[in-house]
Amino acid sequence: MCGIVGYAGSAYAQDIILDGLKRLEYRGYDSAGMAVLDGDRLQVRKRAGKLARLVESLTGNSLPGSLGVGHTRWATHGEPNETNAHPHLSADGRIAVVHNGIVENASQLRHSLEAEGIVFRSGTDTEVLAHLIARHYAGNLPEAVARCMREAEGAMAICVVMQGQGGLMVGARRGSPLIVGLGDGEMFIASDVPTILSRTRRVIYLEEGDICTLRRDRCDILDAAGAPVERLVVEVTFDSAAAEKEGYPHFMLKEIHQQPSVVSHQILTYAGDRGGHISLPGLIPLYERMESLNRIVIVACGTAWHAGIVGKYLIERFARVPVEVEMASEFRYGDRVLDDRTLVLLITQSGETADTVEAMRMAKRSARCTLAIVNVEGSTIAREADAALFTHAGPEVGVASTKGYTSQLSALALFALDLAGKRNVLCEEELCVWLDRLRAIPDMMERCISRRDAVRNCARKPVYRDALHAMFIGRGFGYASALEGALKLKEISYIHVEGYAAGEMKHGPIALVTDALPVICIATRDAVHSKMLSNMQEIKARGGQIIGIVSDGDTAGAELCNDVFFVPECPAPFSPLLAAIPLQLFAYYVADALGRDVDQPRNLAKSVTVE
Ligand code: M6R
């Protein structure tokens, strides 16, 4: 989950690397560093903390040169201090390495290198790679990198520069993403495409095991077997300007506001503005197999896993296919029983989450059919799954997923309805009715956003803002919303929060209810509404502070609450799309009132590319 960028050209490498690191900071922000070669002089600068500290250290004291590598770190091995920041150097100081991933056999390799007399400077696994490359170097840097990659175990992407190589940079990937950007007289290596989009739109997605050797005017690639290979050059069409704040104080707030248009655009793309026809072209490779489908296993992490719970309820409700929802980190190490009629459905915003990637590969190895609901085109999962349904949410920068989540919900609704039609569970007229209900949702989301001031005023009340603990509860579709609301608040405010199925309260959690416990109840009108009202009565009777997410006009529900966020009334299967908005806004305003770093919360990174 670190970010890598490398440059070989004739411009000032430091500025290009800093620009790339700014765009990569979402992958980790514990420390940042770079190594730049000026002729044959290799200079390294690194700082603990955010990129701004590295920028500060370079102001008036810059690193000249037109070849270099940079890194932004999310610490795995070794604390996030300056010594452990990348790049790491070989013992003679001639080789500099930046790395994303984990060297799983680092401690064995370290012992064997120490036995040869190498003195380690850092506590990282990455330093092992620098010494290994030096150990294997016999006049050919790509060959030394290849041998190092064979010896080091685990998923990783690296970028290497070395003194005395005449403007050459080497990149290698296995299990972690790495792309090459082809410029005009300049070449780039990066962890993702937006990093280099301001300089070039021509990219190569390196494949598993590839080793690339870049000079300013040349790119050579060896495949996993060491044979020279030509990889497809892709012309990227998406826009990097979409990843700017555009006047909002935080990316998260901007991304919350984008949701109605993201969902509306997605529905228009896949279902048009009227009628009962859904067209999901990405699913065509699966159509034949989908006829015999009798089970779906949804696999995802974090917020995407919560979307998966909504997906289960949607698919079972509309298409009558049994669905299980698994966390990727459990699924991939389990021994699941999957047969030829099981579809493995992966949900992921980034398409790079390590556990979800490996779950997909595991399913593919046993010849199971895989479908990805994914946002980032060109990501590992988008490219490797048998079929992909894109959510078209645009770049999501805030670590807390917002539009990534709701665009997964609308894509799942479309998928479930499409499947229902294909399996003749719903006829075209019924599909038309349900699609019209879905088409009405973006306007309702807009109305929820327009009520943000009420959420902000509530979030600033000391009883909520200063709470040490909080609980989110709901039933049915509201249960998934409760889990997601809890994760949002917890990850950006650092308040200890639990999400629970409301029906479970009596089996233990109700013991926590006191007048110091805010309980956020998702109580929109649906088949289990009266049961939710009973839960709320029980909490109120014990003094709990209730915030209700309640349908417009529901006075009975509102009367049970200390504070209320009203949402428009809509069919239960689409209610998580509305409930998400006040829940996200509540988390945002609490965290902001507490002075938290909303877009880059501590210990987290946007893309979890390590296990
Ligand atoms: O990119 P993915 O959707 O695979 O990411 C999954 C989770 O890491 C992600 O949803 C995470 O839980 C977010 N920080 C939640 O806001």
C-alpha cells in the first residue's frame, strides 16, 4: 500500500517525482522520500510524516538530476520514521530501491546477508532487496533485479536506480501493481495511472513477473520466464483533473456531493432514462454460464463488503439466487465448496485490494466463474476477472469510501434486476417499474444532501462529538447501512463504534446502553419498521441517545429520537443509497469538528495492496 514513482528523462526529476507522490499519497502517508541521480551522483532525501515535510526539506536545497525514484509509505515492517522511509540503499550506497508490498521471507534473507557481513540500517523488509540486488549485480542491473525477485517471496513492486548505469531505471512487479508511462523522450514507472497522467496518456500495464528496463527513449520488458516481450500500449482516456478538490475543504465532502450525479450517470449508462431494458455489456462473457448459475458468492473487503451484504439482499429478493457474502481475507484462506454453477462476484473500488485480488485468483485457479464490480478501469481485478461491471464513479481520493460505495449499490441493483429478467423471475413490465423507482433515487439523494446543515449542527453537539463510544443498528437493508455508518464514523473520527443487527441487541449489546451512548438507528419505513421502533423504545427506556434515520413524515419514528435525519421514502431495496448520505455526512462533520485528518485518517491508506 505504498506508492512508487520513477522518472527517466531530461526534465528536473525532483519536481516530477514530487508531483507524482502528491497524487500517490492516498496509498500511504507515514513517510516520503526520493533518490535522484545527477550524472553519477546519487542523492537521497527522506522525511517521516506527510509529503509536505519532504517538500519542505527540498525547498532551497533541491536534488538536481533527471533520473530518480520516489516513494510514499504505509508502514508494514519497521516504525514510520525517517530511517525506515524509502528509498533504501545497498551497503555501498550505489543502488537505491523503492518498494510496495511485503517481502515475506525478509527475516531469513536478512540473517543470511548479515552473515555475509552486511550491516542493516533500517528495520524494513525493503532494505533486504537493495542488498540482494547488490549481491547479484555482475554488470547487468535487470538481471540482478530478476534474481532478487526470484529469491524474495511475497507480493511486491519495486523500482531501482543505480550509479554508473547511464540513465537506466528498472521496475519489477509480482502481486502488486506497476505501470509504465511512455512520454516523449521521457519514461515513467508508477503504482497507478493518475500519477503520470499530467505527463503522458500512453501506458503499459505490466503483467505478473514482468521486469522493465527504462531509458529516456526506450522501454524493454522481460516476462516472468525472462523472455523479451511486447506489452500492449493503452491510450488512457480518463481525466486526471477529476482528482482535484474543486473548492471543497476535503475530498470526502466533494465525493459525498458527487453521489447523485455518479449514480444517475451509471443508471443512464446501463438502463437509459426509461423502459425495462438493462444493458450490461461487461457481462457478455458470462451470459452462457449465467443460465446454469445456482449460487453466488460475493467476496470483498471493508465498505465493499458492506455493499456485498446489500447485494445479497438485492439478488435474493429480485433474482431468487442464493448468495453468500465473504470477507476476502477469510475466503482466500478458507476451503470453500464451490462448484461449476457458482459465480464468484468480487466488489472493489480500487480493483487492487490484495485479499480481493488473491480471492479472485484462487477462484479462477479452480475454474470458477468470476465477475468484478469495480471502479478503476485498468486495475488488476478489472483486467483479470472473467467479466467486469464498471461503477463509473471517477477517482475516489478520500480514504473513507463514499461514492465508491453508493455506485457499488446502484451497480448491484442493476445486476440483480438484470439477472431477475434473464432468469424470468421478473417480466419486462415489472423490470420497468423497478427501474423507474431506481431512476428516482438520484434526486432523492440530492434532497438528502441538501439537508446537510441539520446533520452538521447535530454532529457538533458535545453529546455526539465527544462520545467515546457509539452504536449503529438496523434490520434488513438497514443492517447493512448500520455496518457502513459505523465504519465511516470509526475510521475518520477514531471514536469506538460498533455496527449491529438491531435484533441482536437483546443478546448482549443492550448492556452497553447508558445516557452516554449515542445509538444511531436506521429506521426507514419497510417491512421491519415496527420491529425497529420496538428496538428504539428499548434503547430510549434505558436512557440511550438516539439519532434516527427516518422516512419523511414518520412522526412515530421521529418521536422516539433525540435527533432525526429525515430521508425521502423509497422502496426498501434502494434505501441504503439514501441512508448512506446522512451517515457519511454525520461521520464527516463529527471528524471535522474533532479536527481529524478527514481525507487521510491515521494508520489507513486508500488502497490496501498488502495482506
Ligand atoms: O478498493 P476496495 O473497494 O477493494 O477497498 C476495500 C476497503 O479497503 C475499503 O472499502 C475501506 O474499508 C474503506 N476505507 C472504507 O471507507
